[in-house]
Amino acid sequence: MNIDENNFLFSMDLKDENDEIWATISVAPSKDPGNRDILLIDVNNINISFRSITELMNFLQKKKVPYKDRKDTLDFIANSLIILEKNQL
């Protein structure tokens, strides 16, 4: 997990049961002021933008991502959004 309060681009790797990275979640300021982009980039070069955290959680559940990993992802996104909000980006 990479949360750098000076960078304002946050990323977290998602790993499978063999500890291999299969995707990265990214939270970044949007081009529209006050908005955030939540992206998933998988190793097969598929990029998905999510309109909401719920949409991302549903996607991860459909992919059979374990509960703990989904919870860690939710915590990561929440912390990222708190930092962005604190800095009003």
C-alpha cells in the first residue's frame, strides 16, 4: 500500500492466493475539482473506473476476492479519501 500525503496519488496492490499481484487499486483527484477517481488496473492491462466504492466492492466480491482483502481495500480507499479531503484536492 502506498499512501503518500505529499503525492496525492494512492495505490494498493491486490494479490492472489499465491501472493502474485493481479491488480492495482488507485485513488486520485479527478480532473473535475472536488471529485475522485477510483481505478482498478489489472495485470492484463484492463482498466476499470468505478463510480462508487460500493461498485468496486461488488466487483471484488464477484471476482471472489477474500473478505479480508476487500476490507483492507475499503480501509485503503477510506484513508486515501480522508487525506484528499483534508487537503481539499
